[in-house]
Amino acid sequence: MTTPVINPDATVIPDKAEVWIALKSDVTNIADMIPESVDADLAELGWEFVGLVDAEKGIPLEPSGEVKEYDGFGHPRFRVKFKKGKLNTGFTALEWNSVTRKVVLPGSAPNKIGAPKDVQIYVLYRFVDEDRGVCWPSLRPGLAELTAHGGIIDGELSWAEITVHHSTDAAGDVFEVVDASSDDVAKTFTIANDVTAYTATVSGQTTASITTKTATALQTALRLLSTVQALPDPGVTVAGPSGGPLVATFTGPVSGVSATGTGGTVTVA
């Protein structure tokens, strides 16, 4: 039996988080506003920064749906199905600025306060855990509901609690995940049985001869290339059975990935 591997680095303990929004009426094509990297200039893409948010409440995620139980054949709950899955997220804004006024009791004009109304927004959450950043831009607009307000109290901080009621796209997705792996490139090396040795070329740099058809051998050879070393650590990770096919995942854009075999062919796709 394989012993499960515990990886504490796979846990997420955000050190900070940001909330950005865009009114549905201001968005022509959300695909144009999805950042290519975590460090992208979100304002340049058309997102508006909400400002200070309540760090203790953070960004709550509220999944829900209907659980349907079926009795039969003399057994209670012999089958259970789940349907109408929903996801709400939210944030508690602590600033009264030009962005929050668009979703917190917006009036007929910027200098007006109105009653709660239907405000549809796209939302993007960006959070950082140590040196790892992640962006979640929503794929479809959702209703921004003002669910609570701290009011105006002498000597107290005013706050506005927003719940975003998300709808899914055709694939049933709510957010796109943009992180350090978003620009990863995966290449599959298929090694013919009669290959006795081979070399691999990445972005113009070629490895020394590789005589073992294992993931470790290919990974070691690739990591010695200056073009791979220039990528974010670890540069490349190779997985697959001895003899192949071997999948090399590069941690950034690469070009011209190919291989040349001795005694047979090695294809890269």
C-alpha cells in the first residue's frame, strides 16, 4: 500500500487579500479582463479596487445545493443525489469610496444614496500566501447583495457586507484560477523501444546524451540547461513510467522543444 504524502506547502494561509470588481454594464468581454499572471496590472485591465476590506471576515465561500435522498428496496436512503449546486462569495468593505458606492446603496447619481437594487458585478479576488499568489476572476456576472451595513455610529467603523450570488458558465464553472502555474507548458516525450540514447532541445539549448529512459534522467538533463534555469524554480518537473511516455512540465513559456534519438525516434508533443 502506498503511504500518503503530507505536503504542508499545499495548504493555503493567505497573508493578504484584495477585492476588485467591475460592473456588468462596463464589461464587453470578460475574457479580455482575465489577467495572464498574478502580478498583472488589474486596473489597466479594467478592474476597480474596492479598498480596505475586513481582514477578519476575509472572503467567505458559501457552497450550497439540494440533497435528494431516495428510499427503496427496504432500505432508507439507498441512494443520494445532489443538484442545483450554488456558490456565493463575499467581502466586507471598510471604505466609502467611488468603487464601493457603486454596490453599497447606489443612487441615481454618484452623489445619491438609494435603496437596495439589482447590481450585477464581476469580482476578482487576489490573495497571497508567502511567495505564492493566486487570482480568482469570476467568469460570469453575479448579483452583489448588500446583506448588512454597520450604519453611521459615533466613534465606530462603518462597514458594508456584500454577498455575491454567482451563476456558472456553460461548463458549470464560477472562477478561473490564475497562479504561478498558469503559464506552465507541458510536453510529452514518447520514446521508441529501440532508442538507445537521446538528446532534448529547449529554446535553442541541447542536453547531453541521455541513456536512461526514466523521468529522473530527463529531468536532471533538462535542469542543467540555461534556458530552463532561467524559468521560475524548479524550471521543469518530469513524470512518467520508465520507458515513457514522459511528461515534462516547464514552469514558464518555452519554445522549440524537441528531441533526437539514437537507434530510434523520440517525438515531443
